[in-house]
Amino acid sequence: MTIWRSIRFRLSVQYSAVVFGLGGALLGLVYLALRKMLHAQTITQYVVRGEPVVVNGVQVDVMPRLEAWELRTLESLFNELVLNQLARYTILSLIVLFLLSLIVGWIMSGRVLRPVQEITEVASDIQATDLSRRIGLQGPDDELTRLAATFDSMLERLDRAFSSQRKFLADTSHDLRTPLAVIRANVEVVADDEDASIDDWKEVGGVVRRNVEKMSAMIEGLLATARLQTGRAQAVTIDLAQLVTAKATEYENVAGEVGVSIDLAVTPAVIEGVEVPLDRAFSNLLDNALGVSKPGDAIRVGAGVVSDWAWMGVEDQGPGLPESPESGRTGLGLSIVTQIAEAHGGELASYPASGRAGTTMIVWLPVASATNPHPDASPLTEV
């Protein structure tokens, strides 16, 4: 981009035009005022008519009386000399003012655009794989500082989104690879065994069927998440209390078979959302809780509203989640829940169970226009 097309050049021209225009107008007014004064304050009125001349409050004598035509000639010559000198000085001043206005305009536009240049340099250096940089523009609370803060906030959201997507892909590849590896290993073992019986193949078929069902459930969750993120799903009014109650009833028999009970604590929580992905998200939370529960444990589920945030959650008595991402994986199920929550403008949060072992998983979803962050505590401890 050439300098003539830059914003700085255009701003410099505008600043110069303003400074030069105001300065030129002021010099023009001074010139016209002096010209009018010279025409009004004539020698004739002081010499021919004998009017007194007062300078700084003191009356002084002027030249002796002359003939009128001599005075008019002298007056005309004097006025012409003064006006010519004034015109030359005015033109010279305008030239100097024009050059100064260009310099001042270039300097001022550079100072104004310096924060924009900083924002541009940071944006140019940022790559999709490294969104950790921030502008951090310091200064008064003006439009450019707020622009930089908005840009930093956008980078923060993008960083979280890319991190979530990377984790989601890692969980997806790992959890889909596991059942495939199980199927392949069992089939290869039986296929390599020349003495394999029909019962052996039936046993392998059962293993294949179970793992295929597991992969089908995973793929259904992925498809529900994909439809939600691409905007193909239609949002409707949903009461999370009804959704949680229905899922708890649905899972009662499954939980009873492994000796686990489900306790319910709900209050109305109406939001605008997509029912199928939210149903899938809560099912994943229940599946995760059942997977870490032992016979005799109790799973507590609930829903409600805190401030501007609706929530639905599950509390288990298992060993809890790893303290950091490096110490273990949370699995594809919770990754899908995270994606569904974020697609609804919310978040999946985990909290240690109150007073005992276990973990509480809460899906926070905004009610209408939530402006404040959701509470940093498990609402299941209060219902």
C-alpha cells in the first residue's frame, strides 16, 4: 500500500486543511480589518478638519495644514504602500502556515494511529495455533483503548474455543479408536484360531455388537453437536426441570441394576435452547456418573435458576475428575457436553462434592440476556 492511500496521509490532509483553513481565515480577517481601518482613519480628518490626534491618551500635533488634493495624494500613496506590504506578509504567512499545517497534521495523525498500528502488528503476528498474545493497550479510557480491550476479549474467546476444539478432537479420536481396537483384536484372535467354534464366533459377535452400539451412541452425540454448531437446529422453549426429571426416571432402572440410587431436586428453569443436544448432554452426565459409581452409591441430579443463569447438574460419589488436563482425560462424553453448553452460550463446570468424595458437574445456560458470569459454586448443595 502506497503512502498516498494510507489512513495517516488522509488524516494528515484533513488536519492540514483544518489548520490552514482556520489560519487563512484569521489572516484574511486581519487584512480586511486593517484595510477598513486605513480607509476610515484618514489623514484628511486630522489635518484638513483639524480633529485632534490622541495616541495612548495623549493629544499630539500632526503635520501643518496642506491643500486637500496634496493630502489625498499623500494619503492614497501611504495606504497603497501599507496594503501592499500587508498583502506580501499575508501571502508569506499563508505559505509558512501551509507547510506547518502539513507537518503538524502528519505528526498528530501518527500519534492518533499509533495504538491502531500496535493492534495491527499483534493481529498480524497471531496464528491460529497461538492465541496467547494480547494487546494490553494502556492509556485513558477512550475509543482506542476500548477497541483494544474488545480485541483482547475476542482473542480470549478464540483461545478458549480453539483449546476446546483441540481437546474435543483428541477425545473423539481416542474414544472412537478404543472400540475399534477391541473389535479388531477379538476378530483377529478368532480368525487366526483354526479350531475356533461357533460359540467363539458368537462371543466375538457380542463384543462387536456392544462396541458398535457404543460407537453409534458416540456418533449420535457428535451429530447432535454438529447440527447445533452449524445452526441447523431450531431453538425452542425448554424447562430444564422437566428434562432432568424425565432423564432421571429413564435412568432409574439402569441405575438400580448396578445398585445405585438417583435423588432428584429440581425447580423450574425455562430457557431457549435445542432439546435434543441438551438431552444428549444430560444423558452423558448421567452415564459418566454411573460409570464411576459403586453399588450403594447415590447420584443426585437437579435443575434450577441462579441469578440470570439456569443450570442442570449431576453429583456423584466417584473418585472425581483429574485436577489438571495433563493428569488425565475427561472423555468424549464430557467433551460433547462442553461443546453443547458453549453452543448455547453457556459452560460446563465441575465442583468437588460437598463434604465427601465425588464430583458435581453443572451445565450453566444463560436465561435471556445474562450479563454477569455464572456463580462459581455448585447450586446442588443448596437445593
